[in-house]
Amino acid sequence: MEDLRAEFKVADRDIVLFSGGIDSLYTSILLRKKNPLLLFVDMGAKDIYWSKYFAGKVAEKIGCEFKVDNSIINIGREHCYGHNLYIPRRNLFLGLIGAMYGKRVYLAGVKGDVSPDKSPEVMKIMFNAINETGHKSEAIEFFDSILWDIDKVAIVGDILEKGYSEDLLKLSYSCYKGMQKPCGECISCFRKWAALTLNNVDTKRYFKKFPLETKAAKYYTDMILKDKYQENIPLPLMKKLLGL
């Protein structure tokens, strides 16, 4: 009997879920010889314009193909405008969209990440769910991070060691407030400042506010003093930056 069901075949390609931040930049650098597609998934989060803009610029600088997917753009517009760039369970959505483009999908999770939707265990669950809820022709081979054993400070150091410039690192973008000039006061900016500073990268005039003088610095100080610190910046190095 003829099978009248439509068949979708996943391309035999490597896909980097690309935010334009340091971690996805490093993933892309490591995979450059595989000619990956750098995929920016626009979920319609508030003030995402500059994140998308700089992601494209970074992709151009490292010579990789870049694409913006708008298929779920209304998620942020309908549900999350009160939370700026935050989208609950965003990495699950990213995995599902990435699996439409290629058989090997890379999401940049690093040592110390604490997001509930980004850990080796959770990503294994998502990988299995993607394959178990589709036909054989839709199956993917890989959905995970290749950075679980390296923290953000070491990532910046290796990018520099590989000959990439400080300007490329500064072109990367991860500000939660979605400003053209990184705010310096969100925890994402603080982590970036920490990783750059610990690698002797000059950040003068890069951030709108000096991160060490913002609420983010107080937040991390409190977390350390309460013995609740867990981040992708190693604790001894964070203590050093905060003068603890």
C-alpha cells in the first residue's frame, strides 16, 4: 500500500544554536571546519534587536553561514514581554527548531551553568524526546554541548590563544537588557566582564556602567557569603574580582 504521509528528512549538517554570545561563538570556532550553520532563533523576546544584530556581525567575522529563524517569534510577544529577554524553557524550543535544520545540533552549555533547561542530564532527555516523537527520517544524531568541561574564563582564554582578537570578543553580545551598549549591570554583563577582565582584556568604556559598582556585584557577593554561589566563573576567581 502506498504511504501517503509526507516525509521530512533532516539535512546532514551541523547546526550551532547561535546567540552571538561568547559561549556560542566558541562553539562555532571549534566547529568551523565542519562548516556549521549558525542559527539564531528569534522568539520575539523584548529588546532582542541588538542580540540578533551582533550575532550576525560575529558570524560574518568568523566566516560562517548565518540564518535567523522566525517560526516561533510570537512566543515572546504573547507571553514574555514583562521579562525582557527571558523565555521559560527556551532551550527546549531551540532544540526542536535546530532539529529541523540538521542532524547534529549544538547548544552552548558550559561548566558551571545552572539553568534548569541546560545541563548534560536535561539535554539528554531533550535529545531522546526529539527522536522519540518523530519518524525515523526526522531523527537527529546529536543534541548537546561540547563545552561542559570548560568554564567561561577558560573559554575566553582559548579564543585569544587561537589568535582571535579582543575586538571579536567585544563584538559578541549577551546583555539581558537588550541595549546597544551592554548595560554592565545585568548578571550576564557581569559574567562577561569577569571573563574578559580575568584574561586581561581592556573593558574600559565597553559597558554603560562599571559592573563592579552595580547590583550584580552585590548579588554575587551575597551569594558567596551565603555559600550559595554556583556559576560559570570559578569561585576563587570571582572572589578575587570582588575582593573577598
